[in-house]
Amino acid sequence: MIRSILIHPDPRLKKVCDPVGEITPELRQLAGDMLETMYDAPGIGLAAPQVGVMKRVLVMDCIKEGPPEPMVLINPEVIWSSEDLSTYEEGCLSIPDQYADVKRPAEVQVRWMDMDGAMQERQFAGIWATCVQHEIDHLDGKLFIDYLGPLKRQMITRKMEKLKRERARAD
Ligand SMILES: O=C(O)C[C@@H](Cc1ccccc1)C(=O)SCC(=O)c1ccccc1
Ligand SMILES: [Zn+2]
């Protein structure tokens, strides 16, 4: 089912999430709901804390054209990142309609457990590298606006506080 996405500022988006112990039916349900919620938004990634679950789980599907390639990463870790950096204009489903350039390592090697409990390892480049780093940041309570200057970050936070006030009035 589609879950509601937390909007910044929210203390739950600043917390470091707990590792997943075992793969339970609830975890499978969560992963499915996160993918459904991501596609509905639409987005190219989503981390569990964005739907209020403080667990180290993220989903991604950065394919723009071609068949969808949904990925579920459990307890993901960056085990290598390139010296080279790349800049992407990032957005965030928890910070709607705000975009800013963020510099990150252009390539990263990531290790994670998949939904079958098998360990996986893959090198990501391009938008996939940016997206997986953006999602893993979420698991560590970090948002892309944390890479911006204080004034730009404060302006975006004020806009989100206004949006939340308006949404609260609408409810
Ligand atoms: O908040 C999130 O984690 C999702 C976020 C992921 C992300 C976007 C851009 C760069 C890095 C990470 C999004 O998906 S925002 C929406 C978005 O970028 C997009 C939506 C539809 C088509 C293509 C991109
Ligand atoms: Zn985000």
C-alpha cells in the first residue's frame, strides 16, 4: 500500500536508522510498500525513514527509459568511493519541489543484503551512484540540503515549514 512520506523538518529524518536483523514478512511488506510509494510519488529512490520506519532499508529504480529495475538494499554500506566527484541537481521526496546541485563521488562500490538474504556487491556510476548515496544518507539522518550553505538550507527549511502549515490547514 502507498505510505505517506514524511516532510522536512521532521526529527525522524535526522535519526540514524537501526540495522535490519532478519528478513521477516513485515520487511517484505515494507519493501513492497516503499516501491509502490516511490513509483507513485514519482521518485527514483526512497529510504525507510522517509515513511517513518527507522530501519536501514532503501529502494531504488533510477531507470528513466526501458523496463523498471526495482532494487531493495538492506543494511547497505559504501565500501569504496572514487576520488572523482560529479555534480547532480538533486531533489528529495521529503523536501518537495526543491532542487540543488550536490557534489558526490562519481562512482561508489556498495555492499548490501538482498530480499533473499544474499550479500550483494555492485559498483554504481551516474545517476545510480548519486541516488544510492542520497538514499544511504537518509539512513544516517542526512539530507541533501545538509550539503548546501546555511542560507540556502534555511530558506528551504522555511519553505517546508510553510508547506506543512498549509497542508495541516487543508486536512
Ligand atoms: O527523496 C528521495 O530519496 C527520492 C529522490 C532520490 C534522488 C533524486 C535525485 C537525485 C538523487 C536522489 C527522488 O527521487 S526526487 C524525484 C526525482 O528526482 C525524479 C522523479 C521522477 C523522475 C526522475 C527523477
Ligand atoms: Zn531524499
